[in-house]
Amino acid sequence: MEPSSNDQSHPLYATDRDVVDRLLAAEQPADAHLVDAARLLMRYENFPGAHDLSADLAKALRLWGLSRQQLHSRTRAIWEEGFRPAATATPAASGAVGSSFDTADQEQT
């Protein structure tokens, strides 16, 4: 699909591009691949832009031999079985969330 003057840039495009590239490289998708594909398909379904991501997600489904319906059916089952995404190495995911105020420098009384 050709870009139009109304196309928008999604703020998560760069990280989503990395995820889609990993999905395309997966010959046999793991549960996490399927969950990522489903969430990104939903994110970009009616988004006015990022057409390359949408096309590559459709390509990944074709490579895996799945329709969207089959993907959503499988991901529902995955979530029902108790799937939870793996924690990432980001500070927010590891619980290190705060205002950057360092309490270690405070005098103990």
C-alpha cells in the first residue's frame, strides 16, 4: 500500500518493527510469538500508517499457515492456560520504578 499524506507515525513503530522482524524469522512460532502477532495485528488494524508492519504481520501468518481467526483462537487458549509475558530487562519491568530521587543518600536517623 502506498503511503498517503494522511499516514501517521506510530510512537511504538521502532520497537514493534523489531518484534515483527523476530516474528518473520520464527519458522515454528512459540506461544510468545503468537501472542505478539495477535496484539500487533490489533494495534495496527485500523491505524492510518505503518502499512509495512501490517503487511509483514500478514506475511508471518502466511508463513505459519494461520488465518487471523486461527491465530486469535490459539492465543485465547494460550492466555486461558495461564500464559504471562516474560519480563524484559527494562528498569520498569524489573520493579525499579520511581522519580529518580535516591533515598540511599539520605541520612539514617
